[in-house]
Amino acid sequence: MAYELYYWPTIPGRGEFVRLALEESAVEYVDVARRSGADAGVQALMRLLAQAGPHPPFAPPVLRADKLLIAQTANILAYLGAHHGLAPADEAGRVWTNQLQLTVADLVDEVHDTHHPIASALYYEEQRTEAARRSEHFLASRLPKYLGYFERVLEQAPAPGAYLAGGSLTYADLSVFQAIDGLEYAFPRAMSRESPRYPRLTALCERVRTRPRIAAYLASPRRLQYGEQGIFRHYPELDPA
Amino acid sequence: MAYELYYWPTIPGRGEFVRLALEESAVEYVDVARRSGADAGVQALMRLLAQAGPHPPFAPPVLRADKLLIAQTANILAYLGAHHGLAPADEAGRVWTNQLQLTVADLVDEVHDTHHPIASALYYEEQRTEAARRSEHFLASRLPKYLGYFERVLEQAPAPGAYLAGGSLTYADLSVFQAIDGLEYAFPRAMSRESPRYPRLTALCERVRTRPRIAAYLASPRRLQYGEQGIFRHYPELDPA
């Protein structure tokens, strides 16, 4: 049975981390809210969130995997990683990959809050002043801390030069690629200043980007573009020269 | 070998979610940064964070479990849950418990940002205006959303009245208890208004609080008090009548 992904149909957002794992796994999946029809579209997503089953999701993305309904991005990825060879099979490797993913999730939360430091329910325009202040701190201290961390992981890895969890690709590599890709869209000036300091991380992202299935996906209409909604947004005033 | 927990020695913080699981499991552990001596104290935590091993933690809490060094609260709990009967053994139950825990983690992040909406590196006093605005939105819409969600989980559970993942306690129950306990400290007025709407959640927290090992722990000096540092802080101006 094909997987069913439920996520907002117009933004890459957190759903994109799941899409990359599905694409790299070359499994069949339906991006439900991007389809039209009675059982599809954003209405299908809303119905799923309101459903009365025993394991209700708090928020999308949600993956239907046969009888399981799985929410929380890192949780979905741990499942896909275990079932499709995108995570090490041994406990130490599995725990480490999950740890990396949760650190990516923390970074993504902080990126979201650069433009929404007060409330998700408000427009950016209603929190511009606070967003400018938060972004300044994010770019000055948090962004280098995260980038430096992933660079250090690659430097200290037992198999240097390969992937974050060793010689084989995991979903954490896909997620780090997506986070960096989104950051380059949102903060092009800051990233062009920062990136030269993290050559291993840059090389990792390039290795991910050029994997055959990922490259084909990125060039396809299935890959949603960044815009003025979602997590990764470009507001020039938040990314000064 | 005893587990070693590395976390800030003066706040419950995120470390408390790990402590509760260790206490309920009745396993031997050392709360390293709260001990004195050459291999202990906050210096031991700082050394651990700077160490050059292959799996560096990004931030505490960190658990040393024999040869594994595990960071990220939800990741540590998934490990402890699997090894000490604090999570279902089947995949569906394990995935669900992790999903609940990650939702608690999101709530905890939002609680932190009520008093630190701009930057963790700044004092609260440097972001009071923004904190008041963020707290207002948190209390008006986010808090009821999270509390209502956990109430709904208990209502829709196949074994109503027991625990979040069925008839047996999991680490997610301990974590929901800790989040609610912290919220009651931080926002006593808001919580006294909100709580009556969530009777199942209130009853769950009481079941956790009165479990023999948890009750003994809460009454012991091992349980750190909330204060003016850490995630759960009480600023009366953020919790209006």
C-alpha cells in the first residue's frame, strides 16, 4: 500500500523532510493535500486532524503507513529510516541518527521563530520589530552554533568525509541538506558569509543534492518552491548586508 | 554500570524529564553535575560538551549509558523506555509514545519562549515587552490547544482512564505530568482557570504524582525546585488575573 503524506499543500515546511526521505527511498506515496478530489486536498488534511481515532496527531506532517498514523517529523523519519535503510540497523547508530534529526528540528524551530517570534497566529507584519531583533540574535549566535556543530560532527566522525552517521546516507543527512537549503533561501547574505567556514557541511549538502533520486526530485514539479509562507521565508530586512 | 546524567545542576529544566524516567525505572544513576569532585560538577558537563568523540551532543541533557552517549531529551527517553519497560514493546506503541513525547517537547519549547522570545542569551529583563506579548498569545491560544490535545488523547484512548498509550505507564505520562507541574508553577492563575476543562488530564497527573517511586522522588532532595532560572519560571506580570 502506498504511503499517504498529509501536509500543507503549498509550502515545503516540515513536510519536506518527509518528502525527501520518501523520494530517496523510492517508495510509492501520495501527497494527499496536493491532490484534488473528494478524498484529497487540504480538506482531507483537516479531516485527518479532527478524526476521532486513538492516536490523533497534534499537527502535520502526518504519515499513514498501512495501519499506523504517525505524526511528528522526527518520528516519521525514524520509522521510514528503519523500514527503508535510511538509518543504521544497530541501536547506537539509530539513536545517533535520531539525535541528529532532533537537533535539526530545533534549528528549524528557531528559523521559524525568526519571522514569528510572538505568535504563529499573527502575520509577520504584526511582529516585524520583534522579528528583526530575534533574527539579529539568531544570525549572530545561533546559526553559527548549529552550523559549527554539524561541521564538527563531520570532522569527528569515524569515517570522515562521508555522511553524518558514517559511510552511508541516513535521513539525518537529507534533513541537514534541507535545513541548509532553506537557510540559503531565507538568509542568502548571512549564509554566503557563513558557509565558507563549514567546508565539510557544504560538501555534504552537495553530495545529497546530487544523489540521483534527490536530483531528479529537486528538478521535478513535486518539489515545492519556497515563498512568503512557511518556515523558510526571505525577508530582506531580516538578512542585512 | 550506573547511568550518568549530565545536566545543569540548579534547574529542573529538560533534565527533569530524564530524571523522572530514571526514578520510575528505579535504576542506578549519577546526576554528575550535582556532585562535587574532580570528575563532577558543572565542569564535568562542560568537558563533556566539548569532548572530541564521534557523537558530540549539541546541548544537555546527555545520558551516558554504558558505551552510548545519548543527547536530546526525547531520544534519551526512547532509549530508557525501551530498556526499562517505560514504553510499549510493539512498534505501534513505541511510535505513538515517541510522538506524544515530541509534542510535549514542542510545548516545553513554547513555554521557554514565553519568557525568552528574542534570545536565550539575553536576560528576561532585556525582553520583557516581547515576553508579555508572547505570553498573552501562548495563554490565549497555544496552552488550551496543547491541554485540549492531551485531554482528547485520553478521551479517545482504547483504554480510557488509564495512561496516554494504554493501560500501562510510559515515559510520555511522566513527561506530561512534568510539563503540567511546571506550567502550574509558571502560570498559576492561567492554570487554575484552564485546568477544570481537562479532568482526564488532571487525573492522569495525579496518578503519576502518587506513584510510589515518583512520590518518594518528589519528596526527596533529589527533586530540584523551580526558580528564576530554567524553563518554568514564574513572572507574575506574564500571568495576569
